[in-house]
Amino acid sequence: MNQLQLFLPCAAGVEGLLADEVHGITGLAGNDLLTGRGGVLLRSSWRDALRLNLHSRLAQRVLVQLSHTPYRSENDLYEAASAVAWEIWFTTRQTFKIEVTAQHSPLKSLNFAALKVKDAVADRFRHKGGERPNVETRWPDIRIHVHLTTDEATLYIDTSGEPLFKRGWREDKGDAPLKETLAAAMIAASGWQQQCADGVPLYDPCCGSGTIAIEAAQIACNIAPGSLRRFAFEKMLPFQGHVWSALKADAQAAQHAPTAPVFGSDVAHRMVDFAQRNAQRAGVGEAVQLRGGDALQRMPPCDTPGVMLLNPPYGERIEAAGVAGAQSQGRFGARESAQTEDGGEFFSQLATHWKKNYPGWTAWLLTPDLKLPSKMRLKESRRVPMWNGPIECRLFRFDMIRGSARDKPVAANTGH
């Protein structure tokens, strides 16, 4: 178990950030750590697989690659799965499930492909010991992932179980919560993770149920993101309880008081209540300061300039309100009732408020609207491509200088 091939999938655009994170957790580099499309591939140990589950904020799962073969038909998949020594990973007492993803596969039915792999796994167990494990589609002990390209099939066993964005602390949420892994990617792309050690504050003025602020506060306290949850590897044969206990104890011992202040606010007081309860469960109830308030009126939460990081709701994520509601009432902080499809007026007012009251701050804003800088009448200093699920977004950076950039009257239709 000391020479495993691991694959850590992540959101598109996050691969380089994930590679840096994996290097920080494991020390791996060079040919042992390769950045691919949609994830990171590494040669590492079973112990590192456990550590990555515990400490990675950006990976969606930690998968062990067990087979990589050419294929042309479902029978080839059966043969490939039959050749894997599943019995060294789990027993007939565990339930399992096959999940298939494909890019340009010639097979007509991915469900039939999954069925053939399931049969191969069950038949191998039956041939080895006379019994076969049961399939469980909702809450399986073991997940086996099959990825098909035009002519190659890769089989993985999933050490994570539930996807890693499920940290274990989010019970209260609005209609369109940001995934914890994407919030962490925004923080990583902004560079605040490094600034945090110097005490640079972070503020989310549209915090919703608190995802960005809570992720940031956990980083400031060095709390491992996986410390509150269970993992599939705990039911696998290579699992050793004392090794896992030691890894968790090391993580616990490394926690400390926050190195930087973290703030969040939202126009909807209901969401602030959600965020406070989530923060308590995440172990950062004292490390993050949350308040109600309109983003167009909130003054800086501290005297020292810092980093603003926000993901205002937008139409593809929230279908609850029409454009009229968004233009007047929502102010885009109330995630359960706002969208920013036509939020030009709001964003220009927000930019004016920031330039007047937030000199020296850096603002990072995630949006699918490529015209946002013109709506804000600001010139971005950086734009980072990022995907929120199927939605292509940009993380724009704006540097706030009092009365800066294009702070001049513009035609009413600018940016449209």
C-alpha cells in the first residue's frame, strides 16, 4: 500500500491550486505529482490517501486507480474488472455501488456498462469464496468509479465516500449554497491563505449561510476540513484504526487561535443566523464575526484594509425571484430571494460604496457575468476562470483606490 496511484478530481480551473495544496500536504513533487485535466494524479501511499481526505480543501474525492486498460465493448469492461483484486480492499460484508462517467465513449448505455462491472466484481468474490457482496445504490460502503474515454477504461476505488465538500458542519443553508470546495478555491486563488499568517482580515459582505467565511476561519485556525466527518476508507481492509487516530490527533494538536480576523454579513438576518450556527458546528464560532446588513451600506468591519471575497447570487443558481425583485428589494445579499441577471445598478452602487469607504482593500468577486467590470465601472486587475458546477464563472479582482479607475459618468447602457 506504499505505491498507490491516486487521482484527486476537482472543479475545472482548480487543478493548479490543488497540485500546490497536495504538495503542501504530502511533500510530493516532480513525476510523483502530475496536474491533469479535471484533477491531480500522484504516486503515493495509503497513509497519504488518509491525510489527503483529512486535509484537502480543494479535492472532490481521493480515488485509488486500480486498472487502466483499452476497451471496445462491455465485455472488455467485464474482463478488466474481473482482473482487479477487489478482495484485498473489501469483503462480502460491505455493500458496493458502481458509478460510471464517460467522455466520448462509443458504448450505447452507461447503465449497461455499470451492470457489467458490477457482475464482474460480484463474480470474482463468488469464485474466490462462494459469496458475493450486495449492491446498495443510496448509501454504499464502497464506491467503485469507472471512467471511460473513447478507447480507455479506468477503474478506481473511492476512499472518500461522500464527496469531500461535505465537511460535516453545514446543516443550515439557503437555496443555493456555495460548495465548500469552491469557496476554498476562491480563497486559494485570492492568495489570502498566505496573507492570513500576517493577520490580513477577510470579509464576505454577501455571506449567505457562511461558507466562505467559515472556510476562511478554519484556515486561520488551521482546522483540518475533514475532521468532523467519516470516510469510506474506514470500512476498507487496509484501514488501521491506530494510524487514523494518530493522523487526527496530529491535526487536532496543530489547531491554534485565529491568525487573522474573519467577518461576514448578509442583508437577510435569517441567513446570518444560519451562518452562526454553521460556524459553531465548524469549530469557529469565536473566530468569525457575523452581522446583518446591506452590502451597499456596511462600513469596513475593521480599521486595517484586507480582502473582500464574495459570490453574489445569480440567476442560474436561484430561480426564486424575477429581475424586478432583484433590482429593488433583494440587494443581492438575501440568497433565498435574489438574482443578479440585470444587477448593473446595484453593482455600480456597490463599486461607488467600496471606492469611497474601502480604500486599500482588495475585492474578489465570483460571477458568470463577463461584463461585470463594466457594470461596476471598474477595471479588474485579474480574472481567474472557475466553474461553479456546470456554470462557467470568473473570479474578478478589483483593487480599491479612493475615487479610482473609471469613476466618471457613463452612459446608462454601459456594459449591456
